[in-house]
Amino acid sequence: MPVAIDLSGKSALVTGASRGIGRATAEILAASGARVAVNYRRGDSAAESFVKETRAAGGEALALAGDVGNPEEARQLVRDVVAAWGRLDYLVNNAGIWEEDEAGSGDLDVWDRTFAVNVRGAHVVTDAAIPHLARERGAIVFVSSTAGQRGEARHSAYAASKGALISYTKSLATELGPRGIRVNCVAPGWVETDLTAAAFSDPETRAGIERTIPLGRAAQPGDVAGTILFLLSDLARHVHGEVLNVNGGSVLVG
């Protein structure tokens, strides 16, 4: 018999949640009974739409504007969740950018922007959340990437930032486990989102991508969101410091 995941009474913050993996994660957490705060930098209408739909279904949700690349705005997200609901149980660090950079170009701007959002932003939100998560014996999930495991040509800043999240996950797991906070990471491969729409819009490129995936297709955002739900739930209560691959078998690291 299937085991239902019931997150009633729990509160979650999902960064970068107006679309793609973040939006799908917010939706599945809300469907499981959690109160969900969705952070967005752009896409306020999408975030507000999620809030409206969740409330119409009897749930609780907040839309929180903020750029995690700005430390004060990142910290404010946590303060707003705790002010609204009095607790924070789950944090999903999903906000990220994916920009092209060419080795040897000498251009530091992409690296600075990428690390400000993908790494420092995730750190600042997490650091602000830890005191609250410790009280609730909460859980954190970072959204990394296969790029952080194997690298990615012409996207070295992105790959390096996602690799940093994997190391950060393992470091925090060692430190925060004794405080009752579980920390894990998902590493998606190709996922059909707005971020990858240009690549998938070309039939030849799509076919080439799909040939590299043993399951024969790219992931949908919900495929990753379901994995995140599992890692946050009590079904994964003894899973800690793990990098869970969601890539259809395209990168066989474990």
C-alpha cells in the first residue's frame, strides 16, 4: 500500500520558486499539507498565482520577493516566514542562474554573478534558517546539478558553483546532524524548464540530449520535486549528507 506523505503543520521556504523545479516543489509540498513560502526575484504574477491556487485549495502560502544574491534580502526571506507562521521546518535552496562563460576569456562577471546567487545566496539563506530549523528538527535540500559532478564545457562557473553546493551539503551534514537538522542534495541532469527551453526547442539538439539519457527523455520539474519531497519527509529520516541523482541514468555516480 502506498505511504502518504503528510506535512500538515510544517512550514517550508523554497527559493527561486516562481517556475521550473522550484514551482513544482512548492506545489508538491503544498499538496502534502505544508505551508509554503515561494521566493522569486522576477515572476511575481506566477508566484501570486501559486499563492491564490494554494489558498483556494485550502492551503497556506506566501509569495516573497527577494534576490538571494543580496545578503540582506536573503536573510529577510527567513524572517518573513517565521513572522508569518512562527516556525520554519524545511528549506529548499533552488534559486540559481546558468550563464555561459568561455575559458580564457578573462571575464569575471559571470563567475561573480553565478557564485553570488548559486553559492553565497544559498549559504546566507541557510545560515539565517539554521537557528529556526534546529528548534523544529528540520531539513534542508540543495538543488545542485550533474554539472557539479562531471563539469560542463562553456559553463564552468555554473558547474563549479554546483560542485560547491555538493561540498557544502556534506560539510553541513557533519556539523548540523547533531543539532537535529538533516541536509541533503539533489543533482538533476537535463530538466525541461524555462532555463533550458532554447536547447530543447531545436529538434536535433533535443534528440542529441535524449540519446545521452538511458531512460530516453529529459526530466520534468515534477520528477525532481518528488525527490525533494522524499528527502524532506520522514521517509528519509535516516538519509543525511546524500547527493541523490535525478538524471535518468545519464551520469552514473553514486
